[in-house]
Amino acid sequence: MSSHINLQLGWPTPRLFPAEQLAAATTSSLLDPEIAKSALIYGPDLGYTPFRESVAEWLTSFYQPPSGAIPIDRIAITGGASQNLASILQVFSDPNTTRRIWMVEPTYFLACTIFQDAGFAGRLRGVPENEHGIDIEFLRKKLSKFEYEASQNGVYHEIKPTTQYGKIFRHILYLTPTFSNPSAKTMSTPVRQQLLSLTREYDMLIISDDVYDFLRWPAEETKSTSVKMAPITPRLVDLDRATSSDDSWGNSISNGSFSKIVAPGVRVGWAEASTKIILRLSQNGATRSGGAPSHLTSTFLDHLLSSGAMQKHIDEILIRTYQSRYRVLMKAIKTHLEPLGVRITTGAPYTVPEDNNTIVPAGGFFTYITFPPELPSADVIAKRAKDEQALTFAYGAMFVVKGDETSAERSKQGFGNGARLCWAWHEEEEIEKGLKVMVEAFTDNSILLSALY
Ligand SMILES: Cc1ncc(COP(=O)(O)O)c(C=O)c1O
């Protein structure tokens, strides 16, 4: 690895890839004539059926949804969260009738381009996060104002015929509600419930990138064996299912991915939503023509998942490694940055411990820090760190919702003064070193530095 430390990169260290397990899964799948026959031909539109079954069973055991076991009809296999976001927009949005794309800010910046590609340039709007995940009242006011103005300005004409498309949503909300990229915040259950009610009022589809949920560990280290981690917060799609009729479209899609828990190169993910949404999603033109994306790789991942090798890899390699790096990062922030006024700003703990034996989780790939006003702006610190200390990190302004000037303005008062730090790419010593040298980019004032060390 080069001496340049990159705490921006949201990629796993290559040593964490389950290459051997994938090699075994590949050989075993392709040497089985029955599997090879179905793996090497066009696949079903909804995805490789045994894999959909394995995914449904695995998600059921992980999330334990309040409505019970997840039926296979709620699952479609995708080419990963990015590819599927584009597919969702092809099927459920229309640049003429879908009024606005609402993005929880700070946002996963690469999603902005996917929305722009779908015809929404200039119509992305930020919704600020707060301690509990999203400022619902801000969104409610904007929606109400926007709908009023739209009603005064006349009717929009659809580009896509409703008969073919089935359902076009008037609004779309994009977010990562658990261990968010970039803020690391997790939305509480009551806020998720309020958000769902709002989506129903305004004909809004929530696209929830649930890609970091599986990487969770106790936020604080404990030696006690009786302590258990608080249960996982229900996904928006679980709450939606629990409160919708079986024949409704619902208002949410869970956009899942194996990029963070197997390897990004596999380009495989899944979507979970109402049966109607899943069926319609699988009927987009490109899928109808070629079958579900990433079909061959899906058959390999099915082997990995159904044999238990994937969960073992997540538990024994990924969670152990990331948990340990997380602790090093937290300790380094406390040692090197907090004395200078830098704060960890990842929101309120979303699960309240039930008792002394319950501990809240941390997880995902990132943490977020905020610089105090007396330091230079985050982009200046980031530039100095890169040019002078060979250290890269993602600074706040990168997470502004593209094309929304008010999002850029708000960033200056909040997340723009911060940075996202990732523990996925570097080993512990490099993380520690990165945080230590970051301080040098805060100031040219050698007096401050000598006071510290
Ligand atoms: C929130 C979020 N969504 C989607 C992706 C990309 O997922 P995929 O590799 O499945 O396209 C990432 C990767 O960084 C992410 O952080």
C-alpha cells in the first residue's frame, strides 16, 4: 500500500475479500451440470430463484420483520444498489410527473448523478438531517408549499403511459437510514414511522439504501458477557409492509447490496418491496430483454450465502476487523482531535438501551467529525492535508445535494464544516497515523502544535 493515507475511500481492503470462498462457490456451481445450465443462460426477470429464496430467508433471520417471514415475491435480484437505483427511476419516475427528488443531506454524492441521468437535473432538493435522522417538519413544509405552487401552475403531462408503467410516484425521497453514508447517523423508529405517513400523504416513494446494516458491533467495548446489543431498528420497508395491504404498491423500496459484505466487484444486490413494486421493477425494458442483471454471479453468491460461508465471513472477518479499526479511529479522534475542539457528530444513539445489559450499536464504514469555527474551513484543511501530509479525506461540501443552492447554504452552517472518515480501506496503524497528521493541516501555527505534543 502507498504511503498516501486515504480515509475517503469507501472500499474494503483487498485482503478482506472472500476470494477463496468465491473460488470454491464458482467451481462448485459451474461443475454442477444442473446449476451450470441455468447459470449460463438468460436468467429469470426477478433473478435466480434459489438465490431469491436464500436472500429472503437470510433477510428474515437478520431483520426478524414484525410481519413475519419475507416471502420470495418481495425480492428481486439486482446489479447492486447503484444499478438498481437507476432501474427504479426508469420504472417509477417520470421527469414530467415526478415533481422533486428529495435527498437527505449530507447525501451520498454519487447518487446525485444517477438522478440527473434520469432527467432530474435542477430538481434535486436537500432535506436536512437532525439528531434523529431527518428533519420531518422541514420536509412537510416544503412538500406542502411545493404542491400548492404546482397546483397554481397547471398540469404536468406524463412522458410515460400509465398503462404500461403502472405507477409513477409524484415525489421520491432518497436516504441511507442506517449507518448513513456520509453522516453515520441512524434514523430512529418513530421518525421512520412519521416519514412513512408523510410519504402516503404526498404520493412519495422512499428509496432506502440499506447497504451497511449488516456491519454492526457494540459502540462501546465491554468485558461483560451478559451484555447484549440492542435489536436492529426495523427498516422502512418492514414498517411499510406492516401497515399496508398486500395488494398495495406501498411507498418504499429497500435497496440492498453485496458490495460491502462480499466485494464491490461482484455487482450483485437485491431489492425488497411490495410484490407489485418488485414485479414491475423486474419488467423494465433492459431486464425483459436480458433477464435479471448479474445472473451468473448470483449463482455463485447463492452458494456462498446458502452454505453459511457469507455469514461466517461477515461475522468472523469483516465485523471483527471493522470493529477493531473503528475503536482505533475513535481513540485517535479523542486523543488527537478532540483537544482541538473537533467533535464526533453522528447523531443521537438511535436505540435507547433497555437496561444496563443492553448496549447501542455502531457500524457501517464511516464516522463524521465537525471542526470548530476557529479552525480553517473543512475544504482548506482537506487540501492542506492532501498536499502537505499525503492524507485524503472526504470534506463536508462534497455531500451537498447537487444543484440545490439552499443545500449549499445550509452546509456552511453545519455538515460543511466537517469530514467523513472511513475505516474500510486502511489498516489500524495507517488510520492512527492519518488522524495524527491531520492535526498538522489545521494550522501553520507551530506554537499550537508544540503545546499539543
Ligand atoms: C449509500 C450507498 N449506496 C450505494 C452504494 C453503491 O452500492 P453498489 O456497489 O451496490 O452499487 C454505496 C457505496 O459506497 C453507498 O455508500
